[in-house]
Amino acid sequence: QKSYVNRTEWESFLSPGNEAMVISDDEKKVLISYHETLIKEAHVKAKEESLIDIDEFRDDHDQVKDFCHKFPRVALLHIHPGGTVKRETAIHALEEINPV
């Protein structure tokens, strides 16, 4: 028994030829709602489990810059632009706040 899916098989799963397999607008809304719930739950859990609370200085760019410079280099601070609400937020973080 095979334990992987090759690219051709994966593409066939993503492009169903059977109309019964097409996701309706209502189903898309359900999926989006479900994913939003998962994201919110993960956010809450991450904040609860984190040892660092950056909310204390999130809006103070000088403190953020100082924090980033002091952060141990065994980890790479980064952002996931797809996770931001607005494209401008990611651009601002990458172009103006980025202390590197």
C-alpha cells in the first residue's frame, strides 16, 4: 500500500471532473467559518502558552526594535503576511518596522 500521493494524483483531487464534487458557495462559507474558528482558537492558545507577552510593547516601535535585537538568535522572528488582515500591515512591518 502506497503512503504518498504524487503531484498528478494531487492535482486530480483538486480538479474534480464530477459536478457532485464541486464545493458550493454555502459550503465555502462553512469552510471559511470553520477555518476562522480554528485560527481564533490557535491564537488564544498561543497567547496563553507563550512565555513572552508582546502586547505590553506592541505599539512602541522602539521597544519592538530593541526586543528584536535582544532576541536569541536560535530563533528567527518573522511574519506570515497571509495571516495579516491587511496587505498594508505586512508591507509596513517588512519595510518600516523590520529592524534588520
